[in-house]
Amino acid sequence: MLHRSWRSRTAQALLGSALLALPLGALAQDEGGTKTARELRAEYDKDIKGKTIAFLPIALGVPLQDEWNRVLKQEADWRGLKYVVRDPNNNPAAMQQALTALVNDKPDVLIVQNPSVTLLMKELKRAEGQGTHVIQINMSSNYKSDAFVGADWVEVGRMIAEDVVKQCGTGSGKSGKVQIVQGELAAAASVDQIAGIMEVFNKDKAIKVVSNQAAAWDANNALNTTATVIQQHPDLCASVGFWGIMESGAAQAIRNAGKIDQVKVYASGEGSTLDCDQVNQGNFYKFLSYTATEQGHELMNTAVMLLQSKDKPGTKHLALYTRPLWLDKTNANGANCFALPQSQASSPVPLAPTADKK
């Protein structure tokens, strides 16, 4: 006991001596904050405040793009950025016109979702040529801009295909028959996702793709196509769709045929409550979410980094991929499923959505 007491007194004496050796001002907190914090904030405000960010989605009115828009606006308001959004309402001609007008306005950062790999690429290049940073979201074009933020579609395709093989491939005792429902054939989400899927499927001879058709991101098209497929192949093992709202049509056709417990329905998408409802109602066996809320924040973080870098637009080609998250009945709830605006949440999802999709 005496030994412990002696050690304690010795430690206190040493601490007291060390404190006395410090400059008198060092013991008092600097009420003005640190010089580093003040300088960093001043530099940040100079690079960011008052700058303009423009967002061109394929269409608003669907969960994916509405969530990006919500997060971007919220972030822009907090950061002191000007925020502009244009809604071409899923009209390619209107989208081209809107992009041309935005490029002419010369915003500091332009965020664009491409409906195809070719449609907008010339205007994106022109934007960077005149000093606007360009970020492409979730579906890239054939032009590599300053940054891409979104899903790695080859990875998404591989992940889904690997799970399908487990359920339907060699050793499963199943037919191995698989249906694929693509979106638009020229969209990056279709081109790259099918590449990842077939890379895996081609390694298992038990897998037979009995239908590989595009439904143009339309749930009614997916329903009609799948109704024919399930009639021709009543032993279908799996259906893979490239967007949740579109694939809900395929799931409905399978349910109408009384096969929903037999056919494993897979989809990828933004991860809204609509997607989670499909999982929890047993329409989707599994859903691969690329988390639209997280993508919205990463879009703004990328924009801020580009502005702070002071690099000339077009001189860097950054990629920021969002981590895919499997959802099934064990976790399709809570924070894994972002809430929809009340106007969308209170209405059933139409089988013929009028907007884009990936």
C-alpha cells in the first residue's frame, strides 16, 4: 500500500513540474480557435460558396432521381452553393436541349445521368472545354469526364449471376433456365450489367438463358414479356431484372402464373421503400441495392473535391463506386430502405412508369 501511494505522489509531482514548464498561455484555451481551422474554412469558403451546381436527371418523379435531387439540394443549401435542376421528363430531345442550355450557362459543376452511352457525350465534352466540371452519375457515356459516381454495373451483374448460379446451376437440381429483363440496350446499366452476368453464366453449362429482352425500363413491358416466357417455360428457375420498378412487372407475371415460390426473382436498384416492399411481400427473392441516398452524398463530395482541387476541367478521370448491398427479408427495412416523399409513398407504383430508371 505504501509503495502505491509513493508512486502516485511521484507521478503527480512530475505532472505538476511539466505543466509549470509550459508557457503560461498554453494552459488557456484559445477562444479564437486554432489558426489551422480558420485557414481551412477560409480556403473552403473561397472555393465553394456561391459556386453553381447543375443537375440534369433523365426524369424526376421516380425514387432514384428524386432521392439524388433531394440530397443534392440539401447539401447545396448547407454548403452555400447555388443549385439548379432541369427535368426533361424522360424525353431525349428535351434532355439534349436542356443540356445545351445548361452548358451555355457555364455552371461550375454539371451532374448528368446518361440515358445512353452516346446521346450526350458531345455536349459533356464541350462543357469541360469551356471550364465546367462534369460528373456522370450511375450511367456513363462513351466520353470520360472529370468523374463518375455510381454503381459498377459489371460488378452488379457478376454478383447477381453468382447468386443465380447457386440457386439454379450445376448441382441445384433445378432446370437452370433463366430469364433476363434488360432496360434500354444502349444504356450503360444494360451494356455493362449483361457483360458481368454472362461472364458468370458462361462458366456453368447448366445455366440456360431462355429469354434476354429489353423492356425499356417499363414494368408493363416486363410483365407482358415475362407472361410469355413463363408460359413457354413453366420450369423457369430465375428472372433477373435490371431495375426494381421494371422488374416488379416481371414478378407480377410470375405471381399471376402461380410460380412466385418456384422462380427466384432478382433485381437491382436504388433501395427505396418500394424495393423493400417487393422483397418483404415475396415478389423479389433478393434485391441488390446501390443505395441512392449514399450516391447523392458522394456526388456532392466529389463536386466539392473537384472545386477545391483547382484542376482544369477534363484533366482528371475519377471514379467513385458505391458499394452494392444485398437486401432480403432479413434486412429489407429501416435505414436500408430510404423513405419516399409522401406523394409517392401513398400511391401504388404504376406498372407503366413514365420515367427512367437506372
